[in-house]
Amino acid sequence: MRSSTIYDVAQAAGVATSTVSRAFSNPDRVGAATREHVLEVARRLGYQPNPHARALVSRRTRTVAMVVSDITNPHFFELIRGAEMRAKASGYTLVLVNAEESPRIELEQIHRLTRSVDGFLLAASRQPAEDLLQLAAGHRVVVVNRRVPGLASVVLEHAEGCRQMVAHLASLGHDSVVYLAGPRNSWMAASRWAAIRAAAAELGLRAQRMGPFAPTVASGGAAADAALTTGATAAIAHNDLLAIGVLRRLADRGIQVPQDVSVVGFDDIFAADLCTPTLTTLGGAHADVGRAAVEILLNSMEQPRDHAPELVVPSELILRRSTGVPGRSRGQRPA
Amino acid sequence: MRSSTIYDVAQAAGVATSTVSRAFSNPDRVGAATREHVLEVARRLGYQPNPHARALVSRRTRTVAMVVSDITNPHFFELIRGAEMRAKASGYTLVLVNAEESPRIELEQIHRLTRSVDGFLLAASRQPAEDLLQLAAGHRVVVVNRRVPGLASVVLEHAEGCRQMVAHLASLGHDSVVYLAGPRNSWMAASRWAAIRAAAAELGLRAQRMGPFAPTVASGGAAADAALTTGATAAIAHNDLLAIGVLRRLADRGIQVPQDVSVVGFDDIFAADLCTPTLTTLGGAHADVGRAAVEILLNSMEQPRDHAPELVVPSELILRRSTGVPGRSRGQRPA
DNA sequence: CGTCAGACGGCAAACGGTTGCCATGTGTTG
DNA sequence: CAACACATGGCAACCGTTTGCCGTCTGACG
């Protein structure tokens, strides 16, 4: 049962293939009556255009690739979901690529897919900025949760978020914080540390950084131990997974959160509201980030703009029970 | 910077395009020396075959689509991850489709993608069995976590798992369980209920079913209330999300888990080990399920077999603190 | 009534590969 | 040494669209 082609339709409708083609992709180019007729015949024959034949000549695949640094991280799910929905809404297909935290795999996959997709969403890319710029010279790219001057990007706001986070800790009476950093080549990790350090300076807190740590629950043990050696009363983990790992280790060591030490994370993953104690974290509409990234990509295909947009999606500090007044025996819920 | 084609390579190497083509896709067909030379030239020119041109004639796209009923459900992440990795390992690309729990969207998307992918992984499909069979007549399909006679499938074992679950509850002293069912058109929901009911009969427990409920945390409230009306001392939720919602609602109503009622779920999602109390659940290697599904799909392309394999991946009952002896004031951890 | 501008439809050349078939050269066999 | 099989490379058709260009027809205009 070979499915029908434009030829079949053309023959059945008694017109040329070009007319059939145009009836679909350029409706104004054919007379209304002809168009109706062609479409009717096409429907009857169950005609479905072959995307490859189409892509071959038009050089548009109606497909975008999203490459994430680690598909295992629940934080990406929302991002992926937003991107998938937005893509689908425009009749685009989303292909998913897991870079497994490896810049090499990331590049390999991008290379492999260049000819099959119209553009790339690079989420939390681990590439050096110059490599990204070079990539963007040959491909349509928008980076997600990373800012690279000259590239289109959408990030969840975090500078101000970090400030609020530190201010929150300061208002509880903390006077020193430790940032448990993410991977060395993570732009986010660097950016957050800069913001935390600046906020701490401004508000008169001591700030230190430990790490880097893999952004996983498993790394939380080492991170917790490292945090304790600093004597800080509050630990800001690179993300919620790490924070949850920290909570676990602290519980194991008999250290009370938040009485002995406060813990905060980033991302507001689903589990942040379930762990014990529940986790104070910087959340935001991740799905919107994914959505916006696809949108920017699609727009850039319609009219290639000179200026690469840099979108910032607002974040929100979510206070839960993992932060409190230091040194009090009963944890106290702020505000 | 138009990237180089097979023609460029052929010219630069002083051979015909067919030779270049074969050097890649059918190496034995060209002499060793020529092949080396061609590959060398290709490398130098940065030649990258165009997948669409290739697909157009060979009718193979090296792409598989995974359609999941709800991309939001963390349970699918592992599945997706396993599938992505297996696909990548064979040089295949995974496209992700979210059916948003709607059989209509599911069909639409499948239809839209037929020509762009080599096959479909249908995870927790909501289609009626006959529709799936019809689909499979035209497309290469393997259903995941669903069994349809005549179709290739891989499911996480759950019949025996349900039996163990009920036996576990029986051994704690429960004498009646309620199954909080998943969506009406979910094969899994039906299958689990059958297994639970059979096991209960065998072990002399009363079993009831309530629902259907959407498999989300939000539905847990209604599910919990429904469970309580039955008087059952143990509730088996359709999945962990629902179970977590149930736990929440029970806590709000001041009902103690597991003293007053035991709760168990399915999937062993990450959060199951974080909620309060931690959740007893039927887990398993979901990534293996995804991996196996892709593998079956790829194999079926190499040699179309007459018999559709039906793989069952072992599951594992994970005991945590949400199950215990009923009516005891102190929760007791079994075994 | 001659001209001319659209509007509309068709022809045919791409797009970048794959593959069946044929031609040639080489080694093997009787 | 003739006959033949096989290894190797090239030719050209084909996959299913899109699209630039051209021809024709129609209606409007002067």
C-alpha cells in the first residue's frame, strides 16, 4: 500500500503536479475552484506530503532539536514540555538529544543533526562561549539558561533571584553563606556565584564557594560535608537535586535543618515540595522558558533579524521549611 | 557556505558519485584503496550526508518517534531516557511526542509523522486495541506498558507485582484494599485491577475499585476521600503521583499513614523516596523498558519477523514507610 | 478593436542521494 | 591458452517535492 504522492493527486485531479504542490504550499497562486478540487481529491486519496522530499528542495524541515545537558534532571522536563507544546502548535516536531553532560557528545549530536533540523535549542550547554558562537555561524541556535553575547537566548532570571535569596537569609539572621557550585563549565554556576557573592557583599554577609559538584542527589553527600567545614549557617546548592542530597546527608549526620543550617536550591522541581524538610528554592515558569525558546527560533526563521533577542523569564523565590532562623531549637517559618 | 555534497566529493576524488555513496553505505562494494581515498577526501571536505536525500530513496529515516500519553509524568522520564540512549547508540534520532492524554492528538501526531520516522514507540497508549492493530498494519509499532495480542510490546511486569503487593498488605494484617484506578481507557489500569482483584481473592482480602482518577497529584485529594468511604485499610493508587496526592490529602485530614491506612503506588518515581511518609511502590528498570522497546523496533526493521515479541521487564516491590500494620499507633516497618 | 497586464496552469530542472545494470579488467580453471 | 567468474567502478534512472519561467486566456482599457 504505497501511499499516494503528488503525482497520483495530479493525475486524479487532471492537473499538473506543480498545481497540486501550490494548492498546498502557496494557495493564492492557484484559482479558487482548482484549489478546492485539488484539495478534495487529495483528501479522498489520503495524500500526505513527504517531508523529506519537501525538505530536500525547500531546505526547511519543520523540525527543531533540543539538546539538554542531562535528560535525567527533572528540571528539564518542564522545559522540554514547554518546547514540545510550542513546537507542535506550529506544526513543528521536537527531537530530543541528551548530551549526558559531555560537551563532546553535545557537539557530535549537533553535527549529526545539522541537516535534519531547522535549528537548535541548547539547554544549559557546556560548550565554551566561542564554540557556541562558531556553531551559531553555521546553524540557527538559541541558547537556553545561558547568556552568550551575540546569541539569541532565554534564561530564567536568577541574578535578582539570588539577591532575594541572600536577602532572605540575611533577614533571618544568617551572616555567612556557602554556595555549593555546579559543574565547572556551567555558565549558570558561574553566574549564580557572581550574583550571590555580590549580594552577600552588599548585605554584609560572608560568602564562600565550594565545589564544583555534579548537580545530582548523589553529590549532595560530599557537598554537605564540604558546606559544614566552612562554618556557614546557610548553604545554597546549585540545584534542587544537589540540595536534596545535602538534606539527606545532613539528616544522616544528625544535623537539623533549618535550625543548624539552612539549605536552599534552584529550579523548584516537583520533589522540592516533598522532601523533608520541604525546600526553599528559586522557581519560575520553566515551561515558559522552553516555549519562548522555540518561539524565538521559529521567528528567526521567518525574518532573520540582525539583533539576537535575549529574553529573561521572571523567577520567584519559593520559601519553604528548609530555611529558618539559625541557632534556634525550633525551626521558625519566615513570613 | 553550502555544505559539500556527494558530487563535490566524487569530483575531488575523481570517482563517480555512486562510488562515493557506496564507500559509505556499502563499503564492501568498493575496493579498499578507493574506499580509503574517498573517505579521506570526504573527511577533508567535511562531507556530511543529507539525511533527507537519503531517506527519500532508501525509505529509511533512522528516526523513531516516542509518543507518551503525558510528558509531564516523571515516570516517563526514565523511559524516554532509556529509549533516547538506545536510539543514539545505533545512530538513530528520537523524536518526542506528547499526546496530552488525548487519543485524538495521539493519532494526529502519528499521522503527521508517518513519513518522517521509521517507527513508533507508543507508551501507555490510550487507543482502543483495534485502532492500534490497524495502525500497526501501516506502521512499524511497538507498544510500551501495554499488551495488545499480535503487536510487539514491552511492559514492566505488574501482574506478579500486584500479587506481591497484595500479599505484602495481607501479611501486615490488612483484610481489605481499594484500588484507586487510573484513566478509563488505560490498559494498565484495567490490567492492574484484574491482578489485584485476583490476588485479593486468592489471599482472602476484600478488594474494591474506585475512580477512575487522573494520574496526577491533584486528583489525589478526591481519590483519598473516595478511599476512605470504602473503609478499606489499604489504598493502592494507580501511580505514584496519585499516591502522593493521596498522602497529602490524608495528612490534611489528620489521618495517619500507615497506622490508619496504608498507601502504595506504582512506578517508583524519584519523589516516592522523598515524600512523607516515603512511599511503598512497585518499581522497576523503566530505562530498560525504553531501551528494549527501541531495540525491538530496530530489530524488526532489519529482519521483519512474523512473530511479534512480547517482552516483560521484571519489576520490584519497594517497601517504604507508607505501608504498615493497620490500627497500630506506631508505624512498623516490615522486614 | 488592438494592446496589455494579470491570473492561472504547466514544463522541467533542481534538491542529494541510492541502486540496478552494464562494462571493464583481473585471476582462476580446465 | 580459451573460457569464465568475479571484483570493481560508472551510468543513469529514480525517490517526491518545489519553483523559476513560460504560454495562454481573460478582461480592462484607450
